[in-house]
Amino acid sequence: MIGAGFQRRAFAVALAIGGLFAGYRPRLSFGQATAMQTIHAGKDWYRERPEREETWQGELSPREAPLGPAGRPALRYALRTAEGEIVVYDPTNSPALRQLAGEMVVVHGKLVDLEAEGAGKELWIGEIAAAAN
């Protein structure tokens, strides 16, 4: 019969290996945010970007997206953080983002640099939650 200590170690090793294959995603400690809602994390175009996922906290604010041939109408929001404002890319017009507009939020996402394409930096949201009070 296999001992309980061995079983716990085997389980820990299996979790570690599973984490390597599933990818590391930083999480906030308990009490810093409500339940996370997936926005674009499951989309191929999001997962294929090489940028590392990071965490931001700030106010999600609606913004007037630039119109015209060079405009980026999917830049519907800005995240106002202590460090400044980051435009937010939302090509699907997410109902969850509309619901959280004007609120303090915690975001797991990727800061994507499209300056080479003439667009600038924008935040692609993988997951979002209302910030705990």
C-alpha cells in the first residue's frame, strides 16, 4: 500500500507538471477582487500573442473610439490606473465590459504594442472582475 506522504508528493508533482502545460497565470490573493469573468482569454487571437499576461487595477472608463479609415473603433474603453491611462481593445463589444464601465476593476491581460503597425499600445483583456471594496 502506498503511504499518504507519497500520494501527496505525487499529487503536487502532477499539479506542477499540469501547470507547466496549462501555462502560468498570475492570480491575486483572496479578497482583492470578485470572481473573474473571461473576456478574450479563450480566443485564439488573444492566446497567440507573445506578450506575458499581467495584472492591472483601475477604473474602466468608456471612451470615444477614433472613427475614419485609420480609426480603431474597437478601442471602446480606457483603464485609468495610478500609472496613467491605457486604451482597451474590445473587438467583440463585450457585455461584461459594458456592465463594468465606470467601475474599479482588476484585469488580467496583455499590453500589446502595435506601434510598428502605427496603432500604439493597447490592453487586451483576458479576464476582468470588479475590484473588492
